[in-house]
Amino acid sequence: MEDSAAVAGLLWDRWLPVGVRRLVAEALPQGESDARALVVWLAGVHDIGKATPAFACQVDQLAEAMRDQGLEMRSAKAMGPDRRIAPHGLAGQVLLGEWLEERHGWAPARTGQFTVAVGGHHGVPPEYGQIKALYEHEELLRTPGASGRVWREVQTELLDACAERFGVTERLGKWRTAKLPQPVQVLLTALVIVSDWIASNPDLFPYFPDGASRSDQERLAAAWRGLDLPDPWRAEEPAGSAQELFASRFGLPEGATARPVQEAAVQLAREMEAPGLMIVEAPMGEGKTEAALAVAEIFAARSGAGGVFFALPTMATGNAMFPRLLAWLDRLPGVAGVRRSVHLAHSKAALNEDFAGLMARAGRVAAVDVDGAEASSTGQSGGWRTDDDARRRAGAELVAHAWLRGRKKAMLASFVAGTIDQLLFAGLKSRHLALRHLAVAGKVVVIDEAHAYDTYMSVYLDRVLSWLGAYRVPVVVLSATLPASRRRELAEAYAGRAYAGRADAVMTAEGPAAAATAPDDAYPLLTAVAPGGAPLVRRPQASARSTTVCVERIADGQDVLAARLRSELADGGCALVIRNTVKRVLETARALREEFGAENVTVAHSCFVDLDRAGKDSRLLQLFGPPERTGERPAGRHIVVASQVAEQSLDVDFDLLVSDLCPVDLLLQRMGRLHRHRRGQDQADRPERLRTARCLVTGVDWAADVPAPVSGSVAVYGRYALLRSAAVLLPHLDGGPRKPVQLPTDISPLVQGAYGEGPVGPDHWQDALKAAREQFDRHRDDQAERAAVFRLGNVGKAGRPLFGWVAAGVGDTDDTPTGHAQVRDSRDSLEVVVVQRRGDGSLATLPWLGPDRRNRQRAGVELPQDATPTPFAARTAASCGLRLPLQFSGPVLDRAIGELEQLYLHHWQGKNSPWLADQLILPLDEDGRARLAGFSLHYSPEDGLEVIRDPDD
């Protein structure tokens, strides 16, 4: 109890961001001093529930010693299953509540908001039914009869002593009238959990009698030095102009200037009454990421945030963002030259080489004597730290801190890039949810690619935003553009009811337009609102960059496509063909290779093993990236056939785009890969016939009375979204009345038209649109209903205890495949590790893998079946993870798992091989083939995975 309290005090003083401390302090009469005392006291009393018969009976020898002192109790066997009614957290909550009522005159209705931090310190706040059940079994708290008085005296003495020791005896009378907001209750619970975990670590606080020779202060100092948590970032608001800010933080080339959207975002962040939500809608390539980081720095300085979480739609985009985040941190005052904690938050982060390098530098957690010698867990001197350890401690660097790892603690690092799932988990009722809330409560949150999240994910996102608003967490949302209705939903979720119904106060670059309202198709657009505040909108000028895209429709069919590309690429050029399904990608690639040769066709989609997928992205950037960064662009004709992986975050540039029909906002994203960079004056370095940007839209039977998208596209996006997209594109197709699409001018009108409620399309389309809308509404309602099952509730009234906060939740499955499926509406799917089975039956890593950054060969590394693979071999194999497509979900899932589990390798399990433990292994023969659950699989580094159902299955 002493250790936990002491750790809580250090966490408050040295680790907790200013903004979190301020939020807790505002709920108490004497502010900061009360808040610190409350945190220390709750951490000190959190295990009072162990002073009960239900807990003490577990060890016979100790129980007998207590009986000798008059503390009678039945044996654990005699108590039987009733003991489960009184887990020590719940028992402690009840005892503390009784003590506050009896010794300090608290009203029963006031105690729960404080005591729930004790009741929930194992990750789940108690439910009302559990509390009632314990009151009906008081014998679990105190043995009936004469011994009950002794138990009560001991419990009271302990609580009296803690109140005196931790300095709250005189404050309790003032606190009894306080009403703690629910976010404050969550933060208190989380701090008790973290304090308990640190104080329970035997490497930091050796068990008695080990280390008993040290004083309490020496033990605490040694543990804190061994834990070595980096201090939180304390941002200072940057002075100077936006131009100076961007030049210093992002190393702008000489002569480059900040773009209007970036300048407007910085100005708005500085002028808001208080940091809040800012939605940045701007064209692709306008520097939204840099704008978000600049705003995050200003928001952090003004709010007291101690870090940043950058949330992205996929692991691939998270990996791409991580080095950009590190580069920003290297230039950031208060971080550059100072030791800070960073993390990459997704399920395969350990395989990322940038992050792995940071983990390798982090060292380990162990107590350190005050004179600098390291103590082992036995309490004996372990000698002096090595030179490497000394350099690590003295180094001014970013570290992936050893204690801040694992799915429950990782988000507590100061600076995090990761998938949007990590944020959505804050809205999923799960064990230790309070830790996720503590993690985000101390940061500025940036949400990228907001248009990429469907109705199901938005149900979670909106609830998370409501809690972030309650924590006063600054949030920056980035999107190429959003439907006006979705923009309002995001703002209302964050700011609460105060937002609804207020007129937008519009500001142009020149100044306010009094009593004006932002038109739905205003673009670029910045929308800002503080929690509970009124919205503020700005409409900065677009940069001078613009693109004219001629949009044409072409019939679906491989022959039609090949003939058109033969004509378009007659003089060379690079074309991007985007299909909506992997099956169509592979079918198209086969047809085009017959026409243009295999060396001139590249495939990219999601069904590649991780290393191959990363290699594909890297190669695409080498060949088709910005002109100043690559000299390898193909001189002749080249075609990339890709799935939706080409939509997001890849800075690639093509001469011609062919796309399956998709929702119009995604089609505009795809157009962002067309003439993305200037290649010569007036694009003179492109082939002459490709100097005008053109997008050919296919994947549709355009000859039908109402356009009929191919079935795969309907399965992915739904018919309603596709028909509305086709309808708003009609005026632009084939030289129609509005002729080419003007980017960025037409982006918002197209999106608002496609996602609005008004009629679109010719009269003879309306019946089809009505039927599609009805199906869309049913699907959306179903998504929202299913998402709500495990979604966290709304923020309750101040003073209402968190009892039942995560009741009927998902347990411990937040950051697991099951948890990811819950927040993404994805069916359970299988992930496998792909290896090669040689002709002699031996296993090896895939034979085409390239060397790692240290030039170690990863191809064909032996994977022994009768021994534990080397760490390098195991990590290389684990880097070849592959998520199997949806053919292996649903009814086929169990059959596939059963067949994969037939290859069970004992030496690959457990702690000896953490990279491969519990993984399902998919061995391919030397031709890259396998059979699984009635399907034939073929994998190649050129085409990835192809799945064909066996005809006789």
C-alpha cells in the first residue's frame, strides 16, 4: 500500500501531463493539492479489500496466524464458490464506502464516485448487481459473531492510518460535497491501476525480505530510477509566423512557402477560445499531415497535452507515418535532444524495422541502487550498468520504452502512430478500458483519412469523440473532403448538444462574414469547435495547384481495356488500373501481360505477405514517386494493376488512370494519383497524348437502361453508393455539359451531391435508386445496431459512479483479432505465417525474400521442426504474415483452422519462440501451392495470393 501510494505521487509529479492533472484538479475544492492527495490516497487504500475473510483464507499458514489474533474465518474450501462474490477490489470499494459514511459522515450516494477507483482497479468497475450481492453476504467481509468486531476494528484502523499517512484526514469533509465528472473517475481508476502494476513489479520492488535493508525512500528512488519513465512533453506555443513554423519543423526547401490551408489552420488554432476539434478538408497533396502536426503543437501548448496520437486507417499507412512522426519529433522543441517515449501501435509493430530499432535501444526495466548499481530481482547487487546501459540512460533520444509495451500499456507512450482501431478501442467496453482513456486523455489526437470509415466504425468513432470532448482532448480530423452531414455529426459528437442548431460563423481569408452560413460545398474548409462551444469555420484559398481531369466511360471487359491501353500507351507512359476486388486485379493483370509482356505489368493488392507488401510499396515509390526522389521511372510503357491499396498515402504519379466505378470520394482519391506532380513545363515530359489527365471509368455495364456495376463492386460498396456516384459524374462524362472535372474546385460539389439527400440522375434511374436506397438504409441500420452492442455508453452526469461502465463487454479481447473485428465490422478471418516446404519435407523462409537493413539474408533460412528457430529466422518467418481472404471466414473458418493445426510444432510454441508462438503456419510447396479447406492456393511474389475453389469439393 505504501509502495503504490508513493508511486502514484511520483506519477502525478513527474509523468502525468499537465492537462490531465488540471482536469482532475478542477473537480476538487483546493485544486491541484487536493487532486494529488486524492490520487495518492486511493492508490494507498486500493487493496484494503484484502483485509477480509474472503481473501485472507487463501493461504492456510497466514490465515492461522490471523485466527490467533482473533480474526476468525472459514477455510477457502468451506467458503466454496461464494468467495467469488467478494473479489478484493469490490470488497475494498464496499469497505471504503462504509468507512466514509461511518467515520466521516458521507452520504451513501456520494461515496461511489470515489470508491469506484478501488473497485475497478483490476480493470472492470463493479456492477450494481455485484455490489448488492456482496451486501447480502456480509460474512465475506467480516466473520459473524464476536470476531466480526475485530475484523471491523482492523479494517477501520487500516483506513484511518492510510488517511493520516497520506494526508487526507482533514480534506475528507470538504470532498464529500464534490461531484466528480465521470472522466475524472476514469482517470483516477487508471492511475490506481498503473501505480499498482508498477509497485507490484518484483524487479522494481523486490519482495520481503529481499531488499529489506533499504529504507522506504531508498527503495522508491531505486525503483523509479529503474523504471526510468521519460517525462511528458511540455509544449511551448511556437512564436513567429506560420511560414517560420513550417520551415523550422518540416525543413521546407529554400523558396518554398506554407500553403494557404496550412497557414489558415495555424491561425485558427491560435485564435480559438480553447483547443478543441478542428476538421481540415483540403485536396490531396496540400500538406494536411504537416498542418495537423503544426496545429497539434499549438493545441498541446494551450491544453497541457503531453503527447500526440496519429491515427491512420491501415497498418501500411501507420508504418508510412511512423518515420514522418520521428522526423517531426527530431525538430520539435522540447523533444529534440530530450528523451521521450514513442510507439507504433498496431498488431505487427514489432516487425517494423524503424520501431524495432527503437525497441533495441530501450534496455530493460530493473531497480537501480541510489549509487547507480543495478539490483537484480533477488535484491543482490547485479553490478554496474554496462556502457550500453549508461549510454541509453544518458542519451537524448526517442525510445520505445520497455515498460510501455504490450497491448494494455503501449498507448501510454507520449508519441504514438497507429491504426484507427487503437482509438476506436476507447469506445469498446473491455477490461482495463480506463488505461486507454488515460492514454488518449493526455494527448492531442489526429485522425487521418476520416472519409475512409464506414457507418459501423463511425458509431464507435462518434462515441469516442464524445468522451474526448469530455476530457477536453484536442482533436484534428483530416480528410480530402467529407459529406456535410458527416462533418456535422463529428462536430456534434465532440462538442455535445451545444453545437447543434448553432449557425456557422464563416470566415474567409479576408475576414468574418457576419451571420453567414458555410455552404455545404465550401472547399477547402476548416471547421473548429471547442467542447460545448460554438463552431467556427474558415474557407482558405486553395493553393495554385490544380488539375483538369477528363472523365470517360469505357465498357467493361479485358479485351476492351487492352485495346484502349494499346492505343493510349502507343508512345509510352505509365498507367494505373484500379480494380475493386483482388480477383479482378489478377484477371486484369493476366490479360494485360499477354498483350504487353509480364515485365511491363505490376500487381499491387492486399493479399501479399507483409514483407512482399512493403517491398511492393517501396518499389512503386521508386518507380512512380515524385520526380525529385526517383530516376527510375519506366522510359517505355508500364501498367500497374492495383486494388484499393493505391488509394491511400502512396505518393505515386501516373499518366493515365483506369478505375472501376466506386463511391465518388474514393474515385477522387484515385484521381489524386493522376498527374500528381509536374513533369516538365505543361507536363511536357509526359507522352504527348497523355499530357491531359484522363480517368477512364469502367466496371459497369454502361449500355444498360440504368448503369449496372459488376457484382464484386456491389459486394464491396453497395449499389446505392455506386449509382449516386455515377449520377453525379454524368455531367462530366464523355465531354458532358460540365466537361472535365476541375480539381480541387469540383471535389466538394461532387461529394456533397453523391452523399446528400437530394435527387440525382435521370428520371428513369429513380426507381432503381429508390430500391437501392432502401437496401442501403437496412444495411446501415443493421451496422449501427450491431456496433452498439459492445459500444461504451455516453458520458454520465457528474457525481454518478462508473458502476457497470463496461458491463456486458468483450472482456480482454480489445487489441486482438476479435477486438479488431468488433470495431471494424469484419468477419472473423484467419492470419497465417507463410513458409516454404521443400521437397525433402524441411521448412524454410520464402526463397525470394531480400536482405534486411543489416544485409542479412532472409531468403531460404532453415526453420527446424525439432528445435526452436533462431530469433532471426523466427522473426523473418513472422514477417511473412498473410491474412487469408473472406473465402476462409464463416462456415469454412473452423475447417481451415483444423487443417492448419495439423502442422503443430511444439518447439515453435511458448516463450522460446515468441515470434511464432500460437501462429498458424501455411506451408507452400516449391511451386508456391497449397490446398486448404476445399480451395487451391497459389502464391507468387509477383501476384500474391490467388484462391480457387476446388471443383470437386
